[in-house]
Amino acid sequence: MLPGTPAQKSGLSAGDEILTVNGIPLARLEVDQLIQVLSETRQRQAHLDVRKPGNSRVLQFTLTPEELQAPSVDRAFLLKPGIGYLRVTSFDAETGAQIKAAIDKLGGSALHGLVLDLRDNPGGVLDAALQTAALFLKPETKVLSVRGRSIQASDANVPKGSVPYTFELAVLLNGKSASASEIVAGALQDHDRAVIVGEASFGKGLVQNVYPLSGGAGLALTTAFYYTPSGRSIQKPLAEGQIGADDAEAKKDFRTDSGRAVRGGGGIRPDFEALPEPMNRFRMVLEASGAFTQFATEYVHQHPGITADFEVAPALLDQFQLYLSARNIRPAVTEWSSERDWIANRLKAGIFDQTLGVERGDEVEAQRDPVILTALDKLGATLRPAETMRASSGSY
């Protein structure tokens, strides 16, 4: 439950069962009908009938919709002493300031390292990307170039008076990291300031002007491309023969400040590839069933006072296995044994979500995230000689 939202201010909490919205029983609705009901509540007050865990009495809540601006830096915590973690979901007008404030809260310049998670970040405001890069790069360092056939080429540099952080840095990317995310990652990679971990990014580096047309329509005209400091085009070809980085660039090796080769062709490719944990059939069944959330709700009601040192004991795993069996989820012994660690992690995260907050639950899940764990292992790569780094990574 996000702080400051109408739901949180009304007294709703994780684990509550919403029975009706504006008199409409939710249990009888198909998914598309549920979406329609919830969409209507964006325009007017919503009257909810709610049952709290362990209480048969039905309570009434009235929620008034509000416009909320969720912070783009939605997670900030320590992965281990001296190593911070930030998840940035977009680049908005205040993102640069939010990142700085979050870093300072975690320890500022006293940190030994930072994992900057830009996975699933679609980008946003260009100035926010420039402000973010300036937090880590030396003054007057080039962040990006803009080049096009009919416009004058220009560079964007870190302001002269900036005072960057100097701790080690890892940036996480995946196929949904785009635009401003790629500008930040590309600049940090080209200047050997950060190690890039994860998957190749989306490849969105267009400069577009929108011209109004009649009837409220508009024409988006591409006028230029964004390039990283080493000269790589961020834009990936949309299809064969369409605009984007050409084949010659894809085959060309560009060089970072230290002489390390990085590949062009659109998007930002990681120095160290790392993929999220795969979802097998058993995991998908458990996630789809909602068993973790439901079990956590019942457990928290029966065991109040959960503290940060809580751990999932073997007896609790056995209890959860019986809970699943009563709901006709009965994995094979080998299946259950191979997934015990993952199940324990998900249970702990679910229990923390409802007691200590969603951010603490995310901290628990981060302990098993292969991409974050790879970043922690490779943070020191930013200090290695270029040849050592290239040989150890097997990267592009």
C-alpha cells in the first residue's frame, strides 16, 4: 500500500478482502468487467465493502480519487554494508534530484558502491538523464551527441561546477530499458565509469519534433539521432531498411575512454550478461494461484509482531506445503525439494510486504535476483584494466 494514496489514508491495508465496489460484487466479475468497474472509480467516489483478515464483520470505506505523482526512484536500500541499490522506473523532471537524495540517504560519498537498476525503465525527460549522468561523471565530460542531416550537430556535457560521486557503479539493463535509460548507461559505459549488467537495451534514440495537424492530429517527424560519447547510435533499426543504426555500425567496434571495445548497432549491450531466474511450471502455478499472498495474510494475522530478523523455518515450509495440498497443489517430492529456497524467499518477502512494507519485501527478493547478484560480483570490474575486464566478461 503506497503511502499517501486514498486507499492508505482510508485505512485499507495489505491482506484486506474487497467484496464489493459501488455495490457490485467483485467475485462474480470476469477480468474485463472488473477492469471496467475499476476504471469508473477514477471519475467518482468509490464505496467499498471490505472484510479484514480474521474478522467476519464487513466494513464500509469511501475512497475519493486523487491525482498522484509516484516518485521515479521507488526503491532505495542497502544490498549489504556500503553497497546501495536504487530502482529508477522513469526519468521525470525531478528524477535527478530524487536519485541524489536517495544516494545521500543511503550514505552519499561514504558508499563503496551503488547498483542503479534501470530495468523496465522506458525513459522520459532528456534533462533528467543528463542530470543523472552528471552525478557520476567528471565536469565537462560529454554525455551524448545529437546529429541529423538538417540540424547542426551538438553535444551535451556535464556542467563545469558539478561534484560527482566517485564510488563504484553498476547499471542494470534489460530489453525494456529505453531512451533516457540508454543515454545514461551509454555515457557511463563509454567513460568506463560503470559496469553494465543484464541484457541488451531496447534501442530508442530518436530526436523527434511534433507538428500539429487539423482535427487534433499531429505528425512526429524524426530530425536527428542520439549518440553515445564514443559515437554509437542508440537507435536500433525498426526493421530491415528502416531508420536506425546501419549494418556498418553494427559491425564496427567503438572504444571507451580506456580503449575497451563496445559494439554499435543500436541499444546498449551489457559488459556482463545476466538473466532473471526462469519461471518453470511449478513456479508459475504458485504465482498464479496467489498462494503466497493468501498464506502470508493468514500467517501474519496469527503471528503478529514480525520483526526484521524473521526467517522462514523448515516447520513453516511444511505448513505451507500442507496449505498448498489443501488447495490441490501437490508437487512431486523432487519438485518441492529443488524449489525450497525459492519458496522460502517468496514467503519471507510476502510476509514482509504485509508487516514491514513492500520495500522490505523487495529487499528480500533482491537477495536471489541473479542480475543484482552478478552486479555485486562485478562492481570491482570498474577498477580493472580494460584487457582483464574484456577477457573476464566475454562481452561485446
